[in-house]
Amino acid sequence: MPKARKRLTPLARKLRKNSTDAERLLWSRLRAKQIEGLKFRQQQPIGNYIVDFVCFKKRIIVEADGGQHSKERDAERDHWLGEQGFTTLRFWDNDILTNIHGVLEVIRSHCLKTPPPAKDIAIWQVKSIFIMIDDMDILDDNMFSDLGG
């Protein structure tokens, strides 16, 4: 386990146990693949940071921001996470608490428009080729007689 992750994991566990009202509400709607069947993780270490919520498949991070955040530190963090291929969505705690449906719709729309990472596309393409080959195995050879084969 990398040093940063080893150091951050106990802190991430503590943050999960002591989450804010906004984080608890948002987690209740993100957990168990409730948005488009996508898995989100809560208080997840990534590099030297702990993000509130992340969907690794879509490379989307969701942050619930209260008054404790620093614009400069958030910008530095978002820049580094962006270089790692993540998109960060930030919502004020008040917006989460008073407009959870709107917040969830923004998250959902970003999940739908964000393509999977390149390796997932390649895996899907390989799977689709296997499916096509499997489908051809069930075809009767006589079906191709009209084609001169």
C-alpha cells in the first residue's frame, strides 16, 4: 500500500463516521448504485487527498462543501485530480440539504455524458466481438446458402 494511502485510510474512516448532515443525505442517495447503476465510494483516498465521493468508472468526484473549504487549496486539489482524469463537482452543503433532487440531477447528467476511460471502451469492444462470434455459432450454415456461400 502506498505511503499516502496508508496514512490517509484511518482518517478517511474517521471522516465516514463523522460525516456532516449534507454528506449523510448525499451518501444515502449515491450508495448502492442508485444513480444509473454506478458505484460511488465515500471518503476515498486518492493520491494525497481524501475526496467526499467518487465514481471510479466515470472518474467523477462529488464534493460537499461547507464553510471549512479554502478556495486556493480546493483549486490546487481540483487541478491535481483533473490531471489524473477526474472531474470534480462541488455543491454547497445548503444546496444539498434544500435541493437534493437538483443536486442528484446534476450528478446524474454528468455521469451520463462522461465517457468511460479508454480501457473500459476497449474491454467493451472486445466483449462485443465475443458476443458477435457467439451469436454466429448458433446460426445454421444453410442460412448463408442464399449468399452463394
